[in-house]
Amino acid sequence: MSTPDGSPAPGWYDDGSGTGVQRYWDGSSWTQHTIPAPQNQPAAPGTGYGAPGGDPSAAAYGAAYPGATTATARTVHPLGWVALAAAVVGFVFACIPGALIIGWVLLPIAFILSIIGFFVQGKKWPVVTALVLSVVGTIVGFIVFFTVVSDSVDEAFGGSDVTVTTPDAEDSAPAEDEGAAEETETDTEQEAASEPGSRDNPVPIGSVISGDDFDVTINSVQLDATDAVMAPDLYNEPAPEGFTYALINATITYTGAESSFAMAVGIDYVASTGEVLAAYDTFALPPDPSLGIDELYTGGTTTGNTVIAVPAGDPGLIRVTPGYFADEVFVATQ
């Protein structure tokens, strides 16, 4: 229906805003009178209502309400930024051994916030990034933690630096002629291939073996000292068949802090076939003074004997451990 001039007849028309609002057309122009769109009726897509009947004044209403025709741009919810910040800071601290605890606190918080962030309005890239960082950061944190623990265990129980001071070569080396010089030089080169104090290159008797807390010197070794061991104590057990009692005399000096006991030093016998034999393998008390029961403060020294049953005629080695977690050093018995 239209007026004689061709414009739409007066009435209620969709104003073109896309919200479903009805606006009154008086036949020549839009009025300010509107009827809200029904709530149970979806809004019609907004195409600007062309001027009814081509009236220029009506065209204004197609652009007068642009806010209703374009959706508001989505922004990042503040929760997303908080989750992302917690994840980034937590990840950084998770990589620092001394600040792991901070990372372990922040990363779970970032994980929870990122999960919540998926259910709030706003752009999702910050919460997605926070979720990924929190998971990866936790994995990195565990790797760093176990690395630190492993290093600490190795430092505490992985042995200590041990040095060996051998007797003066001039005093211990026998005189040799020129013909034997070449052979000695060859032997020296072979021994240099293995570290002094190893099974392949044991240090001589009289060497000072120094650990973090103890200095140990093997003064003498008697591989067949059964008579000397059995004579002073009637309760000593005879050496097993095929074995003899070896008598080892050693000096122990404590160099650590506070005090410790000489028994912290290990002195064992390693047979040529590889078996390790200790004093507690058989019941035999050494001739006085015995070694291992003395408490020593810094600088304190004790000298005593240790008895070990060893295979008769076996050219084994003495193994010295200068402290509970110190590295072992082998000493020749002859």
C-alpha cells in the first residue's frame, strides 16, 4: 500500500537496524515512535531499510542504528591475562634450581585459571597459551628437580677427592745398572697409562692416602702372620684351611671438622682372583694395639693393627678407603 505520491503508506515497519524493532512511518518520514521486538522472536538480519518509496529522509534510519547491526569486538578476559602471566613466571622459575618451589606454586595456579578461562567470554589464545606453558613447565620442573637431586646424591655419596703421596723415589727405588734402565723406562710408561692407586698400578707401602677427612698410611703388611696372631689370644679362631692371617699395620690421622672414629676408614684385602676379604670375615683379634675403635678430633692420630684371613701365598693388594664415601686406593703388599 502506498500514498498517491508513491511512498509507503503510514504504518509500523522494521526500521532496518537488525534488532526487530518496529518504527512508525508517517507517510513521509520516520518518527521517534518504536515498538520493541518480541523477546521470543529472533532478530532479523539487518540490512539497512532503504527509504520507503525512495524517500531520502527515511534512508537515515538504515545507518542511524549501526551499533545494533555489528557485534561488539571480542576482547581478552582479564582472567586470561592472569593465567598467562602466572604460567610465564612459573615456567621461568621452574627452570631455576634454586627457585623451583616458586614455579611449582605458580604453574598449578596457571593451569587451574586457564581451565576456568575456557568458560568465560573473551578471546581464548591467552588461556590456551597458559595451559600449554603450565603443562610443559611442570614437566621441565620435574626434570630440573631430579637433576638437582641426582647431583646432590652424587656429591654426597659419589666419593670424594683422594690424593696419594708416595715415599721418596730415591729411598724406595733400588739401584739399577744401565742395562736395566731401558726396561724400567718401559715399565714406567706402562704404569703411567693407569692411574696411581688403581688395581693395575697400586701405590707402595708407606704412601699417604688423603681423603676429605682422613690421612691413611699403610706402614707394613705381613701376609703370613698366623703365629703372631694366634699367640697372644687363645680365643682367636684358626685361619680357614688354605688361608693364613695377614697382619696390617696402619696410621690414621683425622683432618676433618669436630671428631670422628678411625673405624670410618676401610682397610680390606683384595685377592689376586678378585675376592674382597675383610677383618670381620673371621673372628681373630690382632695383637695390640688394635685399629678402628679410637675417636679422633682434628689432627688426632692413631696407629694400630688389623687382621685379615687371606689365601696362602696369594699376591693380593690392600684396599684403603679414607672415609665412608671416599674413593678407594690400592696398596701393594710387597
